[in-house]
Amino acid sequence: MIIFGRTVSRSSVLRLSLTLGTWTLTLTRGAPATASLGLAVTGTAGLVCGCFLASGRNSRSCSLPGLSFGLAQPAEPSLPLPLSAQLDDLYLIAICHRRGIKSLRDLTPEHLPLLRNILREGQEAILQRYQVTGDRLRVYLHYLPSYYHLHVHFTALGFEAPGAGVERAHLLAEVIENLEQDPEHYQRRTLTFALRADDPLLTLLQEAQRS
């Protein structure tokens, strides 16, 4: 299953649970890294979450035959959701059904069919839903990711989304090409990323360098 979500910037905390096959993903709004909601369609009970159903059980048959809607109850049912209808700040996320792919580092040529399918079907779904063509989209993965389950960001080309810079974003088309040329590219390559001065990971890395 691939779920497309739209971010909102409201500071209130909203918890949303989505069932993906046999497991449940819980997203919390309030932390920008996990503020992902479904397809920006509101409903009387709070939020209608859109998802594309994958017909296959593995990466080689991950097609998107149609659009399905399921109801997600927010923690505050009466909370209004100020979802923008503007396409110039379009921001959607594709979440892979397959478990075990935590980040860019895990990707190998085995995952190429999955990655190509996400790129192709994601662009097609956005074209059908929002009439935005693939050449007007930025499609990328984060490293380091916000959460350790494979997901891909789709944003409007002119939208400067958080984490869209070169120090964190890796274009999906280039990821695919890198894996085609070198099967161990992401196991061997040095990946540079920025950290805040107070990030605990930075402290751990500095301690490791000193030891």
C-alpha cells in the first residue's frame, strides 16, 4: 500500500493511525517531520485519508489499481483542518508497504522495481488527482530520514519544502540511476548531512571521532 499525505502546519497535536496491511503506522502532527495527512480531503468526522491499494505483496507487483478512501478519526474531532488547496505548495508522501527498508542505505538493485514503480505511479496519481505533470514535481528521499521506513517525498517544483536542499534530499531518479550503475552505491558512498548543534546524534558522532 502506498499512502499519499499532505502536510499541515497547525501547532496542535493530532494523532492519526493508518493500517497498512498487517501493521499500523501512527503519525503525530506537531512534530514537522511526521506531519503527514491524507490527500488533503476533509470530512465531517474530521479527516478522510486517501490511499492507493497495492495489488501485490512484494516490490515486483506493487501496482496502484485504484483510489480508496478510509476514515481516520483525529484526537480532537471538532478540530478544523486548514488544508491549503494551492498547488504551488503541493507536498505529498508515498509510504512503501514493504517493511525492512529503513533508509537510503538499505537500497540495492533488488529494490529497483519498487523505486521505479513509486516514481511512475506516484507521478501518474498526482497528474490524475491534481493535474500536475511529472516535470513540475520534485521527487526525493531524505537522508537522514524523518522516520526509518521507506518513504518518498513529492513536492511542487517551486515549493521550498523543509529538507529539500542538497544536504538532505536525494532525487529518486538519481537514486535509481546510481543503483543501476553500482549495486553497492549506497552501502559504500559517503553521505553528507546537516545536524543542529544540539542534536544528540551530533554528540554521538563527535564522541565516536574522539575515541
